[in-house]
Amino acid sequence: MKQVLILLLLCYFSINGFAQTKISGTLSTEKSQLISGASVTITELNTDNIINYDISDNKGFFSILVSSKHQQIQLNIRSMGFKTVTKIIENKTQTLNFVLEGEITELKEVVVKNNPITKRGDTINYSVSAFSKQEDRTIADVLKNMPGIEVLSNGKILYQGKPINKYYIEGLDLLEGKYNLANKNLPYKTVSKVQVLENHQPIKMLDSLVYSDQAAINIKLKKSYTFTGQADIGSGLSPLLWDANITPMLFSKKKQILSSYQTNNTGNNVASQLKTLTIEDLLEQFERNDKKQDWLSIQKLQTPNFSEKRWLNNNVHLITTNYLQKLKNDYELRLNVSYINDYQQQKGFTNTQFFTANGTINLFEQKYNQLYTNTLETNLTLQKNTDKNFFKNSLQFQRFWDAQQGNIQLNNDNINQNLSNNYFKLSNNFKTLFSIGKQITSLKSYIGFNKVPQSLAVNPGQFSNLLNNGNAYEKGIQNVNLNTFYTNNSLGFTKGWKRFTFNPKVGFQFEKQNLESVIFTSENTTKNFENNLDWTRSKVYFNLQTQYKKDKWRMKLTTPINFYNYQLEDKPLQRNQNLNRLTFEPHFSLNYDITNFWSIASSASFGNQFGTINQVYYNYILKNYRNIQRINAPLPEKQTISYSAFIRYRNPIKALFLNLVYSNASTNNNLLYNTKVLNNGAIELKAIERDNKRQSHSFSTKVSKYISSINTNITMSTNYSLQYFQQILNSETTDISNQNWSFNGKVDIDITDWLNTELTSTFQFSNNQIQEQKNQTVTQQFHKFNVNIYPKENKYIGLKTEYVKNNLFSENTKNFFADLMYRYTWKKKNIDFELQWNNIFNTENYRTVNINNFSYLESNFILRPRQILFNIRFSL
């Protein structure tokens, strides 16, 4: 609590450190007509140093907050067709009204250069033409060049360090969270601008009542009716390679269609285009706990943390159709269907060091894995989103037919693993908002059923002392079946009063699960290793959310009261639990816009978390060939106090964006886990009832600047995290701390019209400490240097290089990669002919180290060989 008070005091003094005055007024013509769209800036005397600015609205009104120690400041008014006004004024709160004189200027020659970034209210517009480069093909390529916007390796879009909450194309949400499909296939030449909608509230009925601190992206097309897309067909050698992508798109005022067929064996992970990326959808999945979970697994290789195209050995087919139709009475009907078939191979070895209080245990494993994925997903949605009504109903179906095979050479032994990993889910999500009198009523209901049948076979059998009285046996089989029914229903109201908005909500959650598991051996059925657990979780909640908004202030206080009931029973084992908890879990956030450029925010919260069914089962489950677990303990309980502080600066005029974030969390746990590492590297996990605490700190900062005069984009960021906690290793209570640092930089320079260079560098440092023994710091470096040459308007040569350096247990490793591309564009037909030469120096393997809580894992991953690929691409 002391730390929360310190944070709030820091925010208070930060705010009051700015002595602010307010300059406001109206602009009109000599005929008393109001002037909108005029630029009003406050600068230091006789300089161009802008303190703050505003654009006059439809009523000719402007209002500017000034944070300056100068006694006098300069006010400047500029508008096309009127004489410029420059006036020196006192730095005090005042109202100034101006009558602008008309002016006609005859220009012999006019050269217009648009500002690449403009701001109007809460909307920031990025000109696509200003940030596109000749080698770019899709809107995702251009987004990476825009300051303030970041596109992660998985396709997730961040604005000012936060994930976006919506991705629209012409104001319509065709893909709902799976926007990577459009982002990676929509030709940028069909797009006029990218809009960032700050403080975006997706539900229009709540737009003026419930504020949001997240942003959305809206793609503005050049034409109201657009038929576009791309087709890409390629083939190559070493071995026989193929790459095909046919993605037609149609966008009109009443209809949107995006279909795609993609297949390749070149390392392009097209399945990532169908991942849900928006934070709201991910949080709902976490609350429902219905995302596909892997109870069982084979021992996989640690995949490299750089471009998948260098190491992913795949054979993938993706088919998807997405259709949105606007109906009568403002309704929208949307259908999303997708199917993925993928086969991947992994080859390499791992060298693991387990650090225990009694010494170090080493384990060397040679691995070859085969991963098979078959996934079918459908989503049918009917929606209405207007200022007066909101209605949405989504019916979703998911089916996974997955399998994995693994072969491990351990010393002189050969271990085979076979995993069947299936999943089925059917759900319906309903939400509606409507007005009753002067308040808004909301109804929400989610109903879902899912089934998880999984089976793991290990040959020869492991854990013979535990499973077969110390006798070796041929095969062990673990079967797991989990059936889940979940529903969440709520009734809420939204009422505005003066500057306050009140949103009380009452609801009920219910979850019913049944877990059946059994371990078979080739000798017999091990009746002593069965689970038959019935799990019931219910929650009754009342939540009052209060928001306050005045001028530059925004405050939100959430005060939920929850009653939890957990009932667990395993009749054959004669074990049961019954837990009742009444909790109060408040959350407070405060936002203040110091100026049009600067803003600060802070938050504090207290929360409770209780375990899920995969954290409590009374008999052993063979998780993988060297990991067997049982958690014969009370239900896990966690109480977490967390707080954060956020400082943001965004100046579209100067194309400068900056953010700093600090967060802290302290968690009290009732269980401590005892990890027993055997001499052969096998792990047994048990839970012990003992109070313990986990602390974590994190700090990150990022700044990006676009310098239009030299066509240069600069981005720099740093991240730091620290965690410390307790764990029992081989019956010894152990204090563990993990530290991670990273420093990142990117410079993108257009040296001339025909030469562009990109430099990206990352330095990462990781270290852990067990008891008072500080282990070796792991250092990793990643550097990319790309040279883009445009000898002619229709020719492009790209050299992409990547340098990776790691320090391992006993040595440092260095990897250097280089790719070369030549592209010829047939302008008349708008067709690209590409020749790619990847991994020129035929780098065959990659070695790296990862730090876990009590181990260092050194991995050697076999990479894709040198390959040559010829592609033909054209826009549809």
C-alpha cells in the first residue's frame, strides 16, 4: 500500500509541476462567419519552438493549455484565404476573439508537400504514400515504417506500446481480432491512409459515456468500391520448394469479402495469420479458460527467436473465407471459416543444466520431432452497432485433430513418443445494449462446451520405480479426457450523471468439468494411477464501475464484489475439497492529459486468483517422457497487488512519439512446488501447502522519431524485468531471482532516391541466482542490416543480412545469414518477377541458451538449408 501511495504522489507532483494557463477564443470573418480548420499555435517569442497548438472547430472555437515559465508568449493564427495573425500576449488564462481579414495571394508556382502525419481530434492520420517504400507490397510492410506504431513478429499491432482493440477496413470489422490476415495480404497501393483512433470505444452507444485508453486502426481505401488482393506463385530448389498465395478481396459500402488459399514449404508460417491478437478477445478466453490446453506433450526443441523463415521446416495449407454483409436496419452478418493443415519437422539437440542446492545435473538429448496440425474454425456473427442500439450474437465452432511424434537419443537409449492431441469446442456469445428511459441496459450471455481427449505413448516406459515396482517395461501410455461446460451471464446498467458515468453489473458464472486420466503400462493397467475428478466452479458477482471525465482528467474505479464456490471430488480416491471465498477486488486508474502532447497515467489493483483443474489432481499424470506430476494439495490461491505508471508523449507535427512504463506486482501464494530432479533429468512435481511470495518489477521505454527532411525513421527502446520467488528443489527450499535486460534500436534511412538502408540491433542479458549463487549471465546479440537498391523505377535489389551472437556454457557462437533478392516489375501489367537466394552461406545450425527458473537450456536447432526460389506476384 505504501508503494501505491508513493506512485500516486509522484503522479500528483508531476501534474502540479506544470504551471498551466489556458488561452481560448473564437475566429470569425469580417462578415461574422465562423472559421473552422484554422491552425492556432503558441510559440516562444520570435522562434518556431511550438509550446502547444489547436485547430479551430466547426464553431470557430480554439482552446490551448500552455505550460511555460515565460511571462510573454506568441500566438500565431494561419488559415488558407486569410492573413496570418501574429500577436505577443501575456502568459495568463484569457479569452481572445479574432476577426481574420481575407487575403488572396496569386502564386506563380505552387509545390504542395503534405504533412505525413496529421491530427484531428482523437484521430491521427498517417499518409501511406509518405511512409511506403519501393520494396513494400502490403499494408503490414508500410505500418512498420510509421512512428508510434509497432508490428510485432507475430503480427500484433501496438500503438504507443499498447495493443490496438480493433482493426477496421473502411469502418467495418471483417476479421475481429484476426486482422493479420488482411494486414499481410492487402496491397498498400489501394490504401490512402491509416487512421489511429485514439481512446476508441468500439460500442457506439457507450462512446460518450465509457471512455477507453486504447486505440484502434482504421484502413481508409482510395476507392469506395475496391476489388483487390494478391496472387503469388513460386517454386525453387534445395529441396523441391513451392510457395503459393491467392487472396482476393472485395470492399464496398455494404459488403466485404476476403478469401485466401495459401500453401508453402519455404518456412512461411501462414497459420499465424489466423491467430487472435486483440486484447479484449484474449482476456475473454482467459476468463472462460476454454482455450485449447496441452495436458500432455512430447519433448520439443527450443525454437530460435529470430525469423521463422530460417528454421521452420513446414508443409502447410491454409483455406479461409471471410464474408460481411450489411443488412437492413443497420444489422451486419459476418461469416468466418478457416482450415489449416500443417506438417512440421524439428531436428537438433539440447544440453540442460539443472541447478539444485545439492549440485548440478546435466542432461544431453538428441531430438527429432514431427508435428501434425489439422484445425477447422467457424464463426457466424449477427451484429448491430448504432448510437441507439447494440446487438451481437456469435456462434463459434472449433475442431482440432493434432498429432505429434518424437524420437530422442538419450545416452545409448532410443525413446519414442507418440501424442494424439485433439480438441472440440462449440460456443455461443450474446450481448445486447438498449435504452430504458435515460439509462442503458446491457445483457450478456456466454455458453460453451469443449472436450479434450489426449493420449501419450512412451517407449520404452519411464519412471519404472514409481510405475512398475522398479522393473523395466516396454511401453507406458497416458490417457486424459476432459469435458467442460461453462456459462457466464450478466445484467448491467449504464447511467450518466454530470461528469460521472456509473455502470453497475450483476452476474453469475458456472463451470462444470470432469477429468479422467489413467496410466497404462505394457505389464498391466496401473489402477493406482487414475484420476476421476469432478470439478464445479461458480461465481456470483456484483461490479460497480465508476468513471469521471472532466477536461483533461479521466478516472475509473472498479469495485467488484465476488463470491466464489469451488467443489472438487474424486470418489475412487476418496478425496474432495470445498472452498468458499468472498472477495473485494478493486481497480483504480487515473489519466491526465497535461498538454496536447504529454499525458500521464497510473493504476493500482488488488486481485484474487484461484486454481484451475490442471493445477489440482490427486494422482500422477505423465506429462511427457521425463516429467510426471501430481498436485495432491489444496486449491491454489493467489492475492496480487499491482500498480503501474505510464508517461506518454506524442507530437504528430514533429512525428515524435515517446512512452515510459513501470509496473510492479506482489503475489502471495498458498502453495509451494517441490521439484525433484532425478539423476537422469526426469522431474517429479508435487505441491506443498506453504505461504510464499513472488515479486516482479518491469520497466520499459520507447521513442520513435520520423525526420521527413532526410526521410529517416529512428526507434529506440529498452526493457528491464526482475522476479524473485521461492521454490523447493530436491527437498531444499531455494530462493530464486531472474533478471532480464534488453536494448533495441532501429534506423531506417533513405540515403538517396535509389538507396535505402535499415539497421536493427538488439542486446539481451539474462541472469538467474539460486540462493546466493549467481550463475553465468547469458548475453545475446541480434543485428540486422538491410540494403535496398532501386537502380530503376521497376527494378529492386535487396540484400538482407542478420548476425546473431550467443554466449553458451563454455563458448560463444556466431551466426551470419545473408539473403539476396532481385525483383523486376512489369509496370504495364503490374506483375512482379522475383528471384530469391536465401541463406547464401548455408548456415546449418543455431545454438542458443535460455534461462528457466532453475536450469540453463542450451539448444542446437538444425536450420533450413540454402535455397533458391522464383516467384511471380501480381495484384488482383
